[in-house]
Amino acid sequence: MLNSKMPSLRFALKSLLLGGACLLALSQPSAAIDTSAREAYLIDYTTKTVLLNKNAETSMPPASMSKIMTAYMVFERLKDGRLSLDDKLPVSENAWRKGGSKMFVEVGTEISIFDLLRGIIVQSGNDACIVVAEGLGGSEENFAQEMTLKAREIGLENSSFANATGWPDPGQRMTAKDLGTLADRIITDFPEYYGVYSEKSFTWSGIKQDNRNPLLYKNIGADGLKTGHTEEAGYGLTSSAAQGDRRIILVLNGMKSAKERSEESARLVSWAFREFDNFELFKAGETVESADVWLGTDKTINLVPEQDLVMTLPRNAKNKMVATVSYMGPIQTPIEQGERLGTLKIEAPDIDTVEIPLVAANSVEREGGFGRIVSALNYLILGKS
């Protein structure tokens, strides 16, 4: 028999603050917004809910935003102990001669990993990227091959690298979605180093340069990551901002000017925080519904989610949410703890329906022979299992 029930507190929408791993990602944003960017990708960091997707899986030149991958390669070596922040790498003539944005390294000197990271992240130094690539990969070409392999390993499905700088090259391609995934991995995997992205200036060779990320100078919680610009790519920005318990990641590319990049990024960040919020629905192991058990040592079994359930929703949708629980009951014994027994279906205006498995909170053994006879008689006479 199929049972379909609505939890007694009308899904409780417990309007609690986000606390713990969030697991419900909506594939379709519930309040669409347009953007002048050619490519755009905006997600909630905790739930991975996509709030904006415009050509996010289209291959594009990432320009200097690909330096986020260069930094990832350094961070990984720092974390696993192959490097320390105090280690130094030599500056080649090749690195010194590189054009574009520069840290202004000097041939024949050695520079610490920490200073090179700030040269890459804050100053967007192409020369600093080449110092790192040559020092860690033997050559920039080898290092770029390592970047591509690592990109595949961490889930960047449509990224390839021909260099460490983002210099225009047909082989240097990413997608807005991949840049969003990369930003997520930087924040998650290397919190101890992420703070470099929020430094507003860095001085090297007596030359002070300001961080090119325009959002760092606006009061919207921005703390990273990286701008990019070439003639083919247009103006781009991979950014992240945190307000309270929420963090969002935004990738934009293909804009016509630095001014448009600044204004559009700020507008979309503010929109994401203003229009959406995260709502904790149930914690892992919390009872969503109790189901009758057939011929068991217990007469009921609690149906629970395996993980914390948190959803990113438009603020005006929380009171319109409806949840139903369905399962085949009474549930036959024996029952194993963790066995999937039912489904929680969540519906709200303008979002895709979400279905979450519910599992047994504990094991229930089958009754002995005499107990089964008594239970069967009770069911036949009284309709109770």
C-alpha cells in the first residue's frame, strides 16, 4: 500500500540558520535574472544551487582567470609538504621578458613562494607565473600539461591549458562553470591560503600595485578571486563573497569594459544575497515520518534523511513550500538500518521538484512464529499491524 503523508508541522521550514553540510541543489534557479556578460555562472557555495547560468558550459578564453589554476598547483604542493612558503625559485630571463601585467621580477634573483603567490594573485604578474611554472614544472609547457591533468582530476571537465598565465592561445580554454568549480575547490581545499585573494595591494621592486578585483573595494563581503582580460575574452571576473553564513561564487566573462565588469558583478552579488536564502529543513537522522511495520519486533520505524537537508530558495518561497512523504506500507521486516524505505518530495513555486531518499533509522527484526500469528490476527480483526 502506498502511503503519502505531509509532515505534521507542514514541513516545519524551521527557518534556522544554515548549520552543516548542505545537500539540496536546484538545477534551475527560481528567480531568473539576465546579465550583459557573454558567459555567467552564479552558485550558492554551500548547496551548489545554480542561481544563474548563461552559456556557462561554452568554451571560452579565460585570460588571467586561468591564474587561479596556477595558484591551485602551488597551494596543493604547499598543503602536501612538497613546498613551503619560504622556499625560493629562481628568475629566468624568459620570465623577466614576459609582457603584459607584471610583478617586475629581476633576472638572477630568487623569490619566495609567498611573494610569488602575491605577485600572481594580487598583481596578476605573468612573469611570476612563469617563475613558478619553470621552477615547479621544469618549463611552462610541462607545467601547463600538469595543470590540464590536475584540472581533470578535480572536476574541470572542459578546461585545457597551454600556459600558466592566461596568455592568448588556442589551447587555453575553460568554461564559466569550470571556473566556478575551481573557485569552489580553492576555497574548500585551501582555506589557509585563500586569504591572499583578499589582499588589496602588494609592493615588489618598489612598485606598489592594487588588486584588480573591483569587488574588494565594495562593501558586499567580497574576498576573492581573479580578474581577466584579453581582446578575445573581453573583461571577466571570477569572484566570491560571503555575508553571514552564506557564500556565493560568481563567474562573468565577455564584458566590454572594466566599468561594466565592476558594476555587473556587484549587481549580481547583491541580487544573490538579497533574493535568496538557505533554509535548513531536516538534520541527518532527524525523523521526517514514522511508518507502520509488518510483523516486526517494533511496530513502527522512523524514516530519516542520511544527510543534512538545506535548500537555497527565494526568500518569498519558504512559506509556500509543500513536502510529502511516500512509502509502501506497512513495511515488511526484517529492516536494516540505513535501508531506503521512502521518499521526501519537496515542491515550491518556480523550482524543480526535489526528491530525497528516506532511510530506516534503525534495524527491526522479524517477529517469532507466535508473535507473527498474533500480529496477523490483530491486523485482520483490528486493522493494526
